[in-house]
Amino acid sequence: MPGVTMEKIHIAVKGRSLEVSAKEGGKRYKKEIPLPWHGKVAKERYQNGILELVLEQNDH
């Protein structure tokens, strides 16, 4: 996500789906990724336009 600051990135886990979106200036990004299990974001890192997420599986 080059050109976007971390403050403009929205990350959400909804059920078995990971949603990542961002909007800054004229740039928009949106991605929905299906997950094999219910989870939550354990760690997030953003550097040089690259978003790295570590997910944990919920005990559901």
C-alpha cells in the first residue's frame, strides 16, 4: 500500500474473513481474504508500503 500511512489503514476480522482497506488522497485499497478459521489480529506492522499481519486462531 505505497503512499498510505498506517493511521489510514483499517483492519478487521469479521467471522472467518479478514478485511483490509485504506484511503488516502486519491488512492484506495480494499481486500477481503477468507480465513479457514475464526481469528484475531495478534500483530501488525507497516513499513515501506508493506503491511504484515500475524493472526491468531480463536478458541471457538
